[in-house]
Amino acid sequence: MRGTDQRPSSPRITPVFRESASLGAVIIWTTFLSTATLILRPDRLFTADFLFGDHGVNLLVADTILTGGKLYEDVAYPYGWMPAYLYAGAAGLFGNGA
């Protein structure tokens, strides 16, 4: 073929790859910030306010779910069903306490 220059095409970044990479970067960044908060500012988390403030409801809800109670039937939780069951799963694996 005369006059045609066949160059190998460069790989294109698809929108799905770009979205996945962006989501991965956000997850890594939030994990870093959470870990930094735990390490650098334990006084913000490991206090009596954790048990008696709004965060104490997480312990109560997880305990209720782990002992066979039903969400919205035995205990109220204002933040939706997914965080309640995710925290209950983590509490079941690692323990439910401060």
C-alpha cells in the first residue's frame, strides 16, 4: 500500500476505566484521611463523647442486630439500613465496643 502510514494506535482510556480510577483514588484518599485521623487525633474518637454522643447509637444498633433484633422493628436508626448492617458485620468480626 503506497502512501499510507500505518502507525500502531495508542491505547485509549475508556470512560469506564477513568471512572474506576477516579473511584479508586477517592477510596484511597478517604482511607488515608481516616487512618491519619485515628493516628494523629485519637482524642477526637476515644472519649466518653463517643459512647454517650450520637456515635453511641451505632454500638446500640449493632448490638441489637447481632443479638437477633430487627432494624426499624426493635431499634431505630436514622442513617439508613446499609451503614447499620455494615457496622454490625464489622462489630461481629472485630467486637462491638470502644
